[in-house]
Amino acid sequence: MLSVKDIVDEERINQLLAQTLNSSEEKINSILSKAEKKEGLTLEEVAYLLNIENPAMIEKMFETAGKIKKEIYGERLVFFAPLYLSSYCVNDCEYCGFHTRNTAPRKKLTLEEVAEQVKILENMGHKRLLLEFGEHPKKNPIDYVTDVIKTIYATKSKNGEIRRVNINIAATTVDDYKKINEAGIGTYQLFQETYHRDTYEKMHSGPKEDYERQLFAHDRAMEAGIDDVGVGVLYGLYDYKFDTLALVSHSQYLDRKYNVGPHTISVPRFQPAETVKIDSKYEINEKQLLKVIAILRMAVPYTGMIISTRESPETRAKAFEIGISQTSAASRTTPGGYGKDGKLKQFSLQDHRTVEEVLESILDQGLIPSYCTACYRLNRTGETIMEILKAGEIHNLCRPNAILTFKEYLEDYASQRIKEKGQKIIEKYLNKIPKEETKKETILRLKRIENGERDLYF
Ligand code: SAM
Ligand code: SF4
């Protein structure tokens, strides 16, 4: 039997937050030392860290989180692009521009339009997409979703192809999850928005108002055979400390139950949207968001973390250092928004740079963009990938794969300027592949890419 309390015990969360308000420097130092062992943190320890307001201690947290990020994920930053398919939605979520009270005309892409958008994204160098749909059983039935997935995999443009499709659709049934799993998705993402039941119920109207339908959706997805699930909170709806603790509790629950925690955690923050007005009482600022990212990195060190273009270039740059492992660039939040200006946006964004501009700033930070999709295609998902991560093998797999996929980007899409900067980064990290044999093989494969071969991975 599924029980809400196993995932989120409100009373306990409130108690933990209240009893960890005052901490000594020693206490915090001991939690940070434990975090460095990369074994995760208890809910009580997370509560202590959430309650820290002292800037010097927060800086210390950033250092520890940054160290963990570097050891586990190295210098890689995986890129994806969101693709909006349909703004039709039957829900009236308070915070979202697609809610029913917005009477602006809606748009749903035809399969031809899907192919057009995909070609544009492929020509920007993307290999990985995150699909976004409003919830509408009539306009966006599950067969439309699977047709879209098939169309995307079948759409190629010169050397461009989409190799991994992740998906963010409303909570649904085991049967529907089975259908999208069969169509070949990577991660299924669904955000609880807020774990605080009263607030959740007030914020939603329509099928999404069912708190338990949302909360147990990842269990149903796992039951349907989807190995990789993503969780998240929409920051700004309720107290960020409560929601972060609940998010960690949910991750630990999945780990206990399925031997593998969520594949990713997303940290979206509320952004203004047409016809939307929410109470600013729970607004969280950039510093607080960064604190949350650092804490999550320490609490669940092996879970990928995603930041979107909702955040400013400065916040994103810091977030990459202290915990984020995946990001998007030059995103559009409207169906049909790539290549032309779409009308109804789900919400507005703070990072308006082009892909090249984002890549350049990442290279200047000493990071390497990765377009790798190898694990999913080699069935290294769920528990298998976590074992590889924990054994520290990642630098013999992910580092060469990042180098090879970024090399493809440089060959096919980059300007001369990015090519030069990118080549330097490739050389730097090539020398840091631990196994000599793998390094030699990577050098050979780099040559093969220069000679026109594509999609080489370990
Ligand atoms: N309709 C599905 C759902 O609600 O689960 C699919 C995903 S929806 C297109 C993607 C996510 O966007 C939501 O889960 C929510 O967290 C986020 N979102 C909605 N309105 C937002 C806003 N104003 N600012 C930032 N993120 C928002
Ligand atoms: Fe619809 Fe999702 Fe927006 Fe809610 S968040 S109104 S379910 S698109």
C-alpha cells in the first residue's frame, strides 16, 4: 500500500525545521565533513543546513558542494532543449500561463510542425530533448504523445539527430506510462510543485488537484518499467525549506523502495506569466536558490540536477559550479517557438543568450558541454548507472563521451571562435582520462569524427 507519510510526513518535516534553528559552527562543520564522504545526508542534517543564514557558512557549503560536484561529475555539463508541443490544458494551476483562465488561443503542433521544430533544434546541435505538454485528454491523448516521440526519433537533418527524448507530462496511469516507455523515452519528469498538501490543493483545480495522483506518479511510472524518473519543486509556491526537505524525503523514499533514487532533480523557480498572479510571500531569491542547490548536491550526491533558462546567466554560472549537471540554452516556452516567435508562452525566461553565447561562457568557466546520450542507449539506466557512478568509473566513461559528443558539435555547428576555445578544452580533459587505454581509444575516435564518422561512444 502506498502511503503519503512514507514520502512526505508534514509533521516530522515541520518538527525537524523547528528543532534545527540554532546550530553551532561545530555542528555544521561535522555535517559538511560527512557530506564530503558522498554518502548523502539525513533529513535532520538537511534541516540544519537549510536553516543556515550566515553568509560565511553558506560560502562554506558552496565549497563543499562544489568539491562533490567536481569529484562525481567532473567538468561536464549535459545539454538539452525543451520542446513545447501543446498549450491546450484542462487544469487551472495558479502559477502557469497555460491555465484555463487564460483565454488566449492555444496551439498544438502537427507532426509536420514537430519535424520542423526538431530540425531547427538539431541544427542548433541538440541531441536531447525534453517534451512539454499541457494536460488535455482530448487534444493531447497518449497516442499523440507517442506519435510525437516516434516523429522526433525519425527526423534527421544532415548529421543532426535526436538521440534521447525525455518527457514531462501530467501524472497518468500505468498503462499510459507503458506506452511512452515503449516509444523509447529516457527520463520521465514530473514535479510535485509543492509537497505542502493544503497549498497544493489551493493552487490546483482540474485533474491535477489530486495531490496523491501527483505524489504517486513516479511509483506508477516505475511500475510501468520506466527506470529513470525526475522529481522537482516549483520554488515560490510554499516555504522553500519545507519543500526542499520533502523533495529529499521523496528521493530517499524512491531509493529505499526501488534501490535507485530519482535520476534527476529540477529546481524551477516561479517566473512571471501572462494572466498569472501569485502571492509573493514565498518568493525565493537567487542566494536562497543557490543554497538549495548546494544542499541538494550534498544530500543526494549521485542524482543529476537540472537548471533551466528561467534563471539569469550569473545564477546559472554559479549553479554549474556547486551542483548542476544538466542545463538548457536558448529555450522557448511556447509550442512552435523555435525559429519564430510563438504567441502564448508558459512563462518568461531570464537567460536570453544564444546557444553559442552560453557555450562560450561555459568554456570560459573551464567546463565542457556534453551532448552524450550513451547510457540510455546502452541500457545503462536506473540501478546500473548508479553503480557505475558510485564506483567512480564515470571519468572513464562520461569524460570521453563528453569529449566525443562535443567534438561532433564543433565539427558540425560551431563558429571558428568556439572551435578554437572548444579544442583547447578537449585537449585539457583528454589528458585527464584516467585509463591510458581509454585515452588512446578516445584519440583514435576523435580522428574518426574528423573524418566524418558520428555517434561514437563508450
Ligand atoms: N503540464 C504538465 C505538468 O504540469 O506536469 C507538464 C509540464 S509543465 C509544461 C512544466 C512545469 O513548468 C510545471 O511542472 C511547473 O513546475 C513549471 N511551471 C509552470 N508555470 C511556471 C511559471 N510561471 N514559472 C516557472 N515554472 C513554471
Ligand atoms: Fe497545465 Fe501543466 Fe500549466 Fe498546470 S502547469 S496549467 S497542468 S501546463
